[in-house]
Amino acid sequence: MKYAYQVMIIGGISFAGEILNKLLPLPVPASVYGLIIMLVALLTGILKLDQVKGAADFLVEIMPVMFIPAGAGLVESWSALKPICVQVVVIMFVSTIVVMVISGRVTQFVIRRNRKA
């Protein structure tokens, strides 16, 4: 019952993000609105981490399963991707390197900042 309640909280926040997406004329995905609402709720204390931690941990654990339909869609779209395969691989490689470098730099910055504090 505890997990059902936690999933309902996360679902409600996601739904609020969907509503904001429809109401605000900004090009921001509903999931981003939901993440911002969740962050604000956690930072302000409106929502305690214990109220969503169990369901959130479960959702993170099953996240790889959620990519299976996208992978199947890529396999079905191979005929459209084949002519641009080299470009897609180069973009994936470059963007992966950029994300790794930025993530590393941000992590180093946070670690150094925490050591000084």
C-alpha cells in the first residue's frame, strides 16, 4: 500500500506537469515541468523524500526496460536510418563525449566546493 501511495504522488506530480504543459505557451516538455515541480516540492519540504523514495528507486531500477520499445522502433526504422547511419553514429559519439566531459567537470566542481565548505 505504501508503494501505491508513492506512485500516486509521482503520478500526480507528472499529471500537474502535463497540465502546465497545456496551459503555458512555452516549448518545455511536460516531463520537465513535472521534474521542476518535484524538485521544488522536495526543496521546500512540501514533500519529504521518504514519501516517494521507494517508488522512485523502483522506477530507476526498471528504467532500462523502458528503452526496449524505443530500440524495437529503431530496428523497424532501419530502412530510413541506413542512409544516415554514419552521421547518426558520429553524432552519438560526439554527444556522448560532450556529456561525459561536462558531467565530469560539474562533478569535480561540486566535490571541490564541498571540500571548501
